[in-house]
Amino acid sequence: MENFDYRSALQKIPHKPGVYQFWDSMGELIYIGKAKNLRNRVSSYFNKDNFKSNAKTRVLVSKINNITFTIVDTEIDAWLLENSLIKKHQPRYNVLLKDDKTYPWIVIKNERFPRIYWTRNIVKDGSTYLGPYASISMMHTILGLVKEIFPLRTCNLPLTPPNIDAGKFKVCLEYQIGNCKGPCQNFQSEEDYNKNIEEIKDILNGKISYVIKKLKNELEASVVELNFELSHKLKRKYDLLEKYQSKSTIVNSSISDVDVFSIATDEKHAFVNFLKVMNGTVIQTQTIELKKKLDETEEDLLTIAISEFRTRFNSHSKEIIIPFDLDIDDPGIRFTVPKLGEKKKLLDLSQKNVSFFKREKLDQYEKLNPEVRTERLLTQMMKDLRLNQLPRHIECFDNSNFQGKFPVSAIVVFKDAKPSKKDYRHFNVKTVEGPNDFATMEEAVYRRYKRMLEESDTLPQLIIIDGGKGQLSSALKSLTLLGIESRVTVIGIAKRLEEIYYPDDPYPMYLDKRSETLKIIQQLRDEAHRFGITFHRLKRNKATLVTELEKIPSVGKNSADKLLRHFKSVKVIKEASEQDLLQVLNSKQVKAIIDYFKN
């Protein structure tokens, strides 16, 4: 493990349930494990205390050269996937899992008056198998509830019509205690029995609201009757049932021998995920990266990847699940684009893995090449905001005042999607009286770009106004006076719903709340507000201090300004000695100041 940077590898692993795989320097898979939280579990192997105390872990960790993982929806799915992958690959260090244990299934037997029971062996005799169940206690809870709600036979008697009509069978103890309705003696019709079977299938397929409702009623009744022992048992079953998932997104017995593919692309790369499903179980999973050479379509790239994966894994599946139709004519293969059901869940799982893989790869690449991220962000902003050029230079305006007093404007500048603080500017409002935000914005925008034109500075590609249509119209008026309204793009952002306004467009535009474009606009807006309010407070505080000093006899506004420039605060002035004060003011003023603060 000398050359393996496990800290960097851990940063790429998400806090999600899934299965992780350890590989050695020869590319051999040496360990497979499951986790409710992948990053926490994998990082525990590199914990110093665990590393020192566990000899097996010490040997295993010393051989790790690479870590891969597959994310799933739930912890139960992680258990199931781990089980199938270990049985398929049998890694060297999965010693405790080499007992070939299989998870149990619930079987609805293919026979007259079907029995329902659990098994670990799947027999292809037309019976219906549901599961597998990673939690055995949960499976028994479901079977117990089904048995309480629907009395079914447990015997293996051949209940054919001739045998029943001939009276070959007699009811047993199960009938006497109410666990069976006696179909062996025609006490229950086959039609009524099969109706119960269909309802049981619905429950086992996840439609368990009826079961929960019945159990809740029984629980409430037992509490009323003060039967606390029964209440405890029913509460435990209720809690287990609440957590129960009768259908796994990874495993379903109706899906056998299929390949699942999904794709995610950007301008330069394509990423394709592959899931191999055999006998209802995912046994192989991998994601590859394809670098675009020409302007290939997603259909072209997916076709190439399917051929590569099927050759690499020697797959001969007759059905391939894909996210969109492909122009491939092969009579031996059926291509399926699922819209609903279990196959759609498998496709969604594949898509989740390829999306995560893509994001991880791009994040890694952008960390090594920051300029790539900048270009991507600017290109995305240009697309989202309908600009005709990359917004490399963006400026944002905001106003601040206190009931119309001490009005100021602030402008912040972003270059290449990053703050350029040396270009930030404040404006003391000169032409506006009272609380007039529109006129204040008009003045600030006019003064800013009039000076830029006079100094032949390069204009920004994008101007953002913090406010709605009113502030935007005021800004546009100034740009029109300067004759540059067609040379720049100006937009307004309203805070309440983060609406984006364009000039002459009565309807706002809404960006995705998670979009990077909106996040950059919000960052500009918040930075302009912070910068402006800071300057506003300084101006207001200074004015307040000057006003207090002006209350002292013989001290006017100019003298108060001198004192604050020299001593910085009223507190320091109050504590200053007579000699210090004489350095700024005359003796008459100094005496007045000392007397004022003394009293």
C-alpha cells in the first residue's frame, strides 16, 4: 500500500449505502463488503486502532491498491448485492462468507390450493418466488401476518377434485384451531382460496396498507383491553412491517439473464454503467469512461460500450435494458426501454451509479484543472441566461439606506466567476433626496459606466441589478443615456422567489434552485449586499459620532471630524489627556471637551 493514497480515495466515496471492493496491485479483487454508509465503513479500515489490533485487517489493508464501489438505494440492497458478488467472485479475504449461504425466498407453490412457505432453493416448476429477504426475522413476520389474515393449508395433500369429492381426506388440527378453512373437505371453495392467494401476492408485492391497518386496529384494541403482553408483540410486528421492503430494487425472481446499460455525457466525455443480472441477482457491475474523438451521439457511444462490455464479460444475454432506443438489428437480442416496473428500477439504479461516477470524475478533473471548471461554469451561464458571449466580467449593483438617510450604492465585480475585490466600488449618493431606491440605482449605474467610458475601460458582459423590474428599468434608463444598452446584458434578480427579469420582458425566468448559474448570481447579489451594508453602517456610525461631539460647546463639525480622524473613536477621545487633545484643538475647546465628559 506504499503508493496508494487512501485519503484521496476516501474523498471520492459517498455517504450512501452500497458495496465496496478492494483490489491489489495486480488488479485482483481481494475483498467485497457492504455498508450502510460507504465512506464511514471504508475509512474504518484505515483507522490506526483497528489497524493495530486486527491482524487480518492489517494484512488486507497492506495489499489494497484500489477501491471501487457501487451505490444502492437501501442497506438491504447492499446486503443482497454483496452476497451475489461474493458468490460470483469469491475474493481471497472474504473467508467468513464462503459458506455459500443464500437468502430465503417466499414461494407460492404451483398447485391446486397453493401453499405459501419460505425456501432457500428455487425450483423451476412454475411456482412464484418473491424475495429474497435479507432479514429472516422480517420474512417470518410477513409470513406470520399472512397466516393470521388468510388461513391457508400447510399440508402437502394432493387436493384434486376427484380426491376431495371421494372424501379421501379429513380436516386436521389446523382446521380445528382456525388456521385453515378445510378445502380438503370442500369447506372452502377453490375460487375463494385463489382470491385469498391473489390478495396475498399484492401484499408481498408491497401493497401492505391493508395489513398495517388491520394490525393497527388489533394493537389499539389490545391497549384498550389492557393486554400489554399482546400489545408488545403486536407493536414489534408493526415496527418490523413499517421497515419492511417486500421488493428489492436489485433482485427480483422474474428478471433473469439480462444486461442493463445507462449513459451520462458531457462535451468531451461519456460514462457508461453496466449491470449484469442473472437469476434475478446483480452479479457484475462496472462503469467505464469514453473520451469523445468526434461529435459522436449518445446512441453511438452506448452502442460501442455495449459491445465492449458484452465482450469483456462474455455475456450472451438475450435481453438488454437501455435508456433509449438503438438502431441495432439483431434477431437474437431484445432491447427493452422500460417505463415502469422492476426493469425500470434496475435502469434507475444503473443511471444513479453512472451519474455519480460522472460527477466524481469531473470533480477530480476540475480540481487538477481549475480553468476547465471556469470554462464550464461560464458556458453554462451563457446558455442559462441566453447570452451571446461568455460572461467573463460580471458586475452587480445594490443600494442601502436607513429611512432615506445615509444612502449608498455598492458594486462588486466577478471575473471568470470569481470575486475581483480590487475592482469593488462604493458610491455616495449625490443627486437623490429621501428614500428613492429607483433614482439611487439610476445614479449609481450612470456614474459607474460614464467613468468607464471616459477611461476607455472594457465594459462587463453582464450587469446584475439587485431588485425587480423597477430597479432594472432605472438601470436600463442610465445605460440608454450613455448609449451602451445594446453592448451589455442587464438583468434583475428579485429576492423573494429568485426571479430573473430581463428588460422589456413582462414575465420572469426561473432557474433551477440547484443550478450553478443561480448560485453564482446569488453569490454576486449577497456579496454586493454585504459590501454595501458595511459601507452604509460605517457612514451612519461616523455621522452619529460626529453629531454627539457637536453637542459639546465650542466644538463644531470640522473640529469633530479632526478629533475622529486623530483618535478614531469617542471612547479614546474621552480617555485622552489634555496634552493629547491640545495636539488637535485649542485650549478653549479642550477645556470644553474635558468638562463635557467629566459631567
